[in-house]
Amino acid sequence: MVRLFVALDLPSQVRERLRLLTGAKLPGARWVPPENMHLTLRFVGEVDHGRADDIDAALAGIAARGFELTLEGVGAFESGRRLQALSLWAGVVRNPALEHLRAKVESAVVRAGCEPERRKFSPHVTLARLDQPDPAKFGAWLHANALFRLGPVAVEHFTLFSSRLGRDGAHYTAEADYPLGQRALQ
Ligand code: 3AM
């Protein structure tokens, strides 16, 4: 079995800029290291190797154009099953080309036999996971980074990642990259 997700990996200069948002003294925060920063298009979960090959083939068949992405603002989601846990993220300016790619990835993954995703797509780059947030400190972090903006960033491919959860956090491996076509002229 292998645990998979489909994402945009981000150029190292972008991850370095995002790193400047991390590392603040926020009690309970586990900051995402820059090498793990990405924009998830679709979490797939655990699949067997046969299904993984089908997913790879379906993703390789996607025809979509490259596009530009701008990151903007920061925010927080209540995360997962644990009470009082948040994830902190950088947001994305509304982007029809990203939505289009995400829809194509969704139908490819479903064609390969996965259950449809029921949750709404909220594009973001996770920067930290935070247990038992201190409201004042976490509010100050949101406030300090409210004007964050980065881009435009050229997106020329998307990636199938595998994820292993270790004691020291998640390890992501790029299993395959799928090129996007020439960007439309602006
Ligand atoms: O891009 P982010 O960080 O929001 O939270 C996990 C991460 O998303 C998410 O998949 C991405 C790569 O690991 N993820 C992990 N387990 C998940 C699950 N059971 C999940 N998303 C949905 N359901």
C-alpha cells in the first residue's frame, strides 16, 4: 500500500519566501519545513500498487495549460478530528485555471477507481499545525502576516506525491511529474 496525494510542488524561491512566515514563537506550532510545502489538489490516501498505477496513468492523460498563481494572505482551518487543533496556511488568489486543473485531477482520480471528494476545494499552502492555540498569539501571527502576497508564480507541471508518516513528521516523495501545456498568452 502507498499513501498518495496530488499537488503543485512550489519552486524553491517560493518555499523560501513562505519560510519567512514560519518559525514565529507560537506555542504548540509544528511548522512545515520548506521542502514539504506544496498546494494539495487532491488527497488520495492509502491505495494498493495496482490502483496507484491506474492513478498515475489517469493523471498522465490530463491535458491542461500551465498558468500563473499568486499567493495572498494567511488564515487558519480547524483541523481534523482533534479538538483545539488548527492548521495555518497561506491563501491563493482566486484562479479559474487552478480550479480547472483541480477538476481534471478529481475526475482522473475517480476514473482510476477512487471515491469522489465531497469536500469543497479550498486552495492553500499549509505552513503549520497548531495544537491548543493561544488565541492572542495566534491572532497576532494572523495580523502580522495579513498583507502577505507572493507571485505570480508559473505553474508548469503538477505532481503525484507519496507520503510516509514518520516519528519526526511526514516525508513526501515526488513519484511522478505531469507537464502542463504552454500557457495562454495574456
Ligand atoms: O496540503 P495540506 O497540508 O492541507 O493535511 C494533509 C495535506 O494537506 C492532507 O493531505 C495533504 C498531504 O498530506 N491529508 C492527510 N490526511 C488526510 C485525510 N485523511 C488529508 N486530507 C484528507 N483526509
